[in-house]
Amino acid sequence: MISEERKNKIKYSLKNTKERRKNQIITIVKTKIYMDKLSNKTVNTLKILFLESKWLYNYVINREFTDDLFKTDYRINCVDVYVIDHYEKRKLKYLSSQMKQGLIERARDNIKSLHELKNNGFKVGSLRFKSFISSIPLKQFNNTYKITNNSYIRIQGIKQPLRVQTVNE
């Protein structure tokens, strides 16, 4: 059982957090990476990172493996990938847990959007498999990514800082 002092401390902390968040501004930063100055290892890491994100997204929306999209666990390390006429198990080595969370959340949001459109009378189909993914959501500043200055960004799992062109939205 929690004491009154502890309850008041939690209540005060939550109140302070709400006040602090009222002044915070949500920002979304889209960047384009300059590939000409990257080492071969970094280029390969980026290619594999986006390939693994495609595998995970397609695995999540595939009803053959996941009965309920909303119960998908982000701690998954192996996914089944369709190759020509059969499925192969592939390991996810480069995607961090927060990147996986972001991709799973994106699939859930897409399902919710289709559901809302259907409820509003629009004719909708199911989610289609992706042949490529061009963006990965990076959730936590200073953990999954860090903007060092206006021209460079660091991403978790990639040692070399990436030179970027920032496109704010």
C-alpha cells in the first residue's frame, strides 16, 4: 500500500510534467543524406538498415504470421521474408528497438487510418507490402539520433556522422 506522502509526491511530479510539456513544441525534421562523403561501410550499413526496415514492416502487416497487428512485440529479432517461392528466416542486426517500435507504430497508424476512411464511407483495401522504405522514424533525441550542427547528424548504430540537408516541415 502506498503512503499519502508517496501519493502526493507522484501527484506533484505529474503536475510539474504537464506544466513543462505545455511549453514544449513538437518538431519533425526531415533530412536528406549526402552519400558522396560516406565510407563504403556506412553506405552498406544504411542499405541494410533500410532493407531490414522493409522486412520488418512487411512481416508485421503479413496476416500469415501476425494474427493481431496490435499485439506485435518490438523485441522480435528474426522475421520471415518471402523469397521467390518460400519463406526464409532473416535476423534483424542493424535495427534498434526504438526503430522497430517506430516501424510497428507506423503500420498500426496505417491500419487505423484505413479503418477511419472505411467508417467514413470510402472504399479501401488492405495494406500492401512495400518494395522499399525511404524513411525510418527515429524516436528519441540523443539516443537514436543526435543533431550535432546544421549539417551533421549521428544515428544509433552508425559510427560516422552523416552530412545532411535539412528539410523542415
